[in-house]
Amino acid sequence: MALLLSAPVGGAAPVPWQVAAAGAPAAWATSTGEGVVVAVVDSGVDADHPDLAGAVLPGRSYVDLDPGAEPRLLAFGSEESPVYERAFGQADPVGHGTAVASLIAGRGGDGHPGMAPGATILPVRVLDDENKYHDSAMVGAAVKWAVDNGADVVNLSLGGHYDSAPFAEAVAYAERHDVVVVACTGNRGQDDTGEEEVWFPARLDEVLAVTGTDQRGQRWRTAVTGDATDLAAPGAELSAADATGGHKTVTGTSFASAIVSGAAALVRSAHPDWSADQVRRALTSTATPGDADLGAGIVDAGAAVAADVAPEAESEPVPALWSAVATAAGGGLIGGAALLLRGRRRLPVRPRTIAG
């Protein structure tokens, strides 16, 4: 079943299987993602692709395209030069970010709608021409920039095996600013048989960690999963926009992450007063149950939009004795506990990091 007949807003049109399987058509009568900005921190986004016409903001690039010069930040509006055309987020020499963006917010004029065809994409380029990043602190800076420039959802279809304190702080910054962060759990090689830990930053508590499924609703054989997995979404043989024009078939948890980011956009649009925590709880509590390695199950955007999710419960008051001890210690005990919780993994000097 490659395509299902369903309808976005308007007349009947073929809908890619992944959009139907993730429950988006049931949400579209209520929400198409209008008013929501999804930051795609990736390889850039081809704003000229017909699926994304009018959907892509100028964005920003953190990739220096001139290795002979000192590193510099490149952004839309930079002074024209031989590298100018590829110096901002609205271009994608790799194609990864364009595929991700189309799965989130493709307009669907030719039968390829994304999950949230009314949402807007904020492209932030961090992946080089080999679809990798080598500075996790730079990716953290890109996440903070996205938050400061209007992102309601941040999609991270990238990651690696090692933690990064600056990157983790950027995710915490997004959480403090009520932004939903979604990331892929990672992929392993076709011939790998051993278990692999969920990638960073997906394994952070503040992040919705997404693994990938096939058309039968089973985890795709190369999709990483583990205790940190929160949700699953279609991630194998999806139809997505090709940066060179037309469409292509893509597979990987990168693209499952995009499906959940689109679902998050639908929920945020339908419930603009909901916090990021409420959006996460709506998505996980309404997921279609599946195997244990799928986290809460396969995302169901229609059910999440229709959900009734209470605000966060207020935190319990700190016992008087504990408060007194902490005050006497100058807060050292609390600070030490926080460091233990956040510092449970070793930080490398130069992590190997790739797109999901």
C-alpha cells in the first residue's frame, strides 16, 4: 500500500502512505499547522521546490563554505560572493533537509502533502556537503538561534553517539522557551546485529525521541531504539521532495522525526495555548500501541489534535527540612544533584556526528 486515497483541505487527492499512517488527514479539518514555525536544523532547504513554495523562511547557515577563509557566520542578506547563493538556509546542496521539510510541511499541490501543509519552515543549515557536522556547540548555537527567531518546534534529524554539554544546554534553552524539540533515535548499518544506544540529542529527557517503522507498523530493521525512545513514526520508503526537483524515496529515522515534528505542528496550531509539555503528552498518550521497541507507539496526529490534555501539575513544595539544609549549604546539594543527573555520560573532545 504505497498510497491511500484521502483528502487534505479541498478535493480528494492521493496522500502518501506515511501521512495517512500517522493520522494527519483526520486532523486537517481542525488544523493544518497554520501559524506554527518548524525549524529544520539540517542541510538547508530548497525553497524553490514546488512542494515548499511559499513555505520556507530565509533562515540561516552556520556552515562556512569557503575553507580558505577564517570561519564566519553566513546568513540571508550576506554580501554577495561566489559562495553567496549557498550561504543561507534556503539552499540545500545535500537534499536531506529538503526531504525533511517536505515531510513536515509540503504543500501537496501535486499529491505530496506533508503532515502539516499549513506550517512554515525555518531552515537552519548545520550539515556540510557530506551531510555531517563536526562541532556540536555550533549546532547548539543554531538551535538557540532558531528559538530566538520564532520556532515553535525544532526538528533535529541528526545526532551522534556522544553527549555535548553546549548542545544539551541549547535543548534546555528551547525547553525554557516552551519550544518542542523532536530528534531521531539514529540508524545502524544493514549488517549490524548488536544493539545501539539511542543517539544524542534524542536521548535527552526534554526531546521527543523518534524511531522509524515500515508500512506494517513494525520497527524498520536499521532504526535504533531503546529505553529513551518516546514515539515511532513511518520511517521507511517514504515519498519526499528531492532538492534536484521531483520526488524520491527516503528511509531513516531522520524522516520519522520529521513526521512527528509535523504532528507536533498540527497540535500546536490546534491548541496555541498549550505548553510544549502538553504537546508532547498529547502525542505520546494518543499514540497507537505497538511493539515494546516503539516507545509509546506510532504517532496518531488526528488523535493528538483531538486530545484533552490538562496543564502540567504544579511541582510539590520542597519539605521545610530539605529547604533549610539546602539554604545552609548555599544550594550546593541541589546543584550537586543536578550535576549528577546531567553528567551521567562522558563528553568527547571531537564527536563523530551525522544526519539521521
